[in-house]
Amino acid sequence: MNEMKTKDADIKAKSPRQTERRTPSSGELSSATTLLSLSLTADYAHKPGVLRDLHLEMQPGEILGLVGESGSGKSTLALSILRLLDLKGGRTRGSVRLNGRELMTLSESEMREIRGRDIGLVLQSPMSSLNPALRIGTQMYETWRAHREGTRKECTPRFLEILSSLNLEADHKFLDRKPSQLSVGQAQRVLIAMAVLHRPALLLADECTSSLDLITQKEVLGIFRQLTQQMGTGILFISHDLLAVSSLCHRIAILRHGELVEVGPTEDILTNPSHPYTQQLVNALPVQYRSR
């Protein structure tokens, strides 16, 4: 794989052998400025209390796993952070601070500047998230010019560099493909490339490995780890797969019925869970967790 040539594209992907979790050193997670701080309650018209007085903080460069069963409020939290829950007929109350800036009081035009630039999003279904009618290069360019200037020709080297960093074919032929010409794993990595084009401070990854085979899933988890190491991006990794979360995340937050029942370092959660629901999740793992 070619080494990245520009500062913006300093994201080299690891080989699958290098994607296993290790305990981060004390210097890896910056505590000088809290990346994300939230205190939220969220409701839908016919379903109140989807999130109930939920408090959570993240540090720059941290990977926090949010684990819960279907319907527990995981995706509602992601939409609330982006202030998009109203599109689903919901309402969010409380506070969301990104690098100290309160998002709940911003205008919609100000939030549009933040979405995609400061907060990236990777969704579960890459094939439905990409526009089937547009070529990959066109979709990457549309993502780029939403927040920055530059012609397609000027931006193409950046696109090729980031595709190469994610173990994708870095050539014009790949940019000319349409989503239907990609595998699911390739499409997911294209979504990640688009999500990190602007080097966001926070990346929301919502069930984004659930449709991948185990080998591709391991590669994608390695890519997420590399993003935190090379770019300092914090990642909220939302999943029902506790095994995948345990291989990637520094900390784990357990969400049940709209409430956080337990939050702590991954090793503590998996070796000494305190809440009965967390204990059930850990006991259901097919293999016993071993710290690295």
C-alpha cells in the first residue's frame, strides 16, 4: 500500500493481523478537552422515554462502544447527536456539547456545517446509503464540496490517497464505478472514506459491521483503530455485537430501555460486570474475554 503523501490523508490501514485490541496507554486518550459531552432525553410521539436522562462523555481519540439490544435507543442517540431525530418524528431535550460547543442551540444552517465536517456518520447498510445512480468519484466530490472548495481535478488526488489508505483500488477506474459494481465490504470502506474526508473530530459508526463477513469486519475494525491513532478521531461505535466491541473499544457503555446501566473500561466491563443485564451479555459471549 502506498504511503500517504499529505497531512490530510495520514490514515494508513493496518493488515488484518494488526487489528486485535490492546489496552491504550494513559497518553493516548487526551483529557485536556472533552470531545463529546451529552445529557439527553428523547421521545417519539407514540413512544415517550426512548432515551431517559442519558449522560455520556468521550475524550478525543477514544473509541467508545455503545451496546444494547434492538429498540434500546442506540440509533436514536446517534440521530439526537446530529439533531436529526425530528426527521423521524422524535424530539430531543437536553445538551450536546462537541469540543465545548453547545449543539442544541445552533441554527439548522450551523448544524449543516457541522454534519460531515466535524461529525462523520457511517451507517449499517452501505448499498442503500450510497446513491446507486452516481459514480463513486462523483459521490466523493459531492461530499467534499459540501464543506470545501476545489475542482474535481484538484480533489481527485485526495480521493485516491484516502481510498488507498482504506485498502481500496486507488485509480480512476475505481472512481468511475457505481455502487452496484462494488462488494459490500468495498462499499462500506467507501462510506468510511466519505465520512472522514474532512477529518471529523467525531465519527458515529452505527451497526456498520453487522452486514460484513468476519474477515472484512476485522479489516474495518482495524481501519477504525487506525483513524483514532493517525487522525485523533473519536469514534462512537454503536453495535449489538459485544464481541466486536470488545476487540476495538477503549470503553463500553451498556444501554437498556433508554438508560445507561453500566459504563467503564472494556476489560472491567467484560471481566467484572456489575449490572445483571451486562452479566447476561458477557455470559452469552461464545468465547471468554482475555485482556491483551
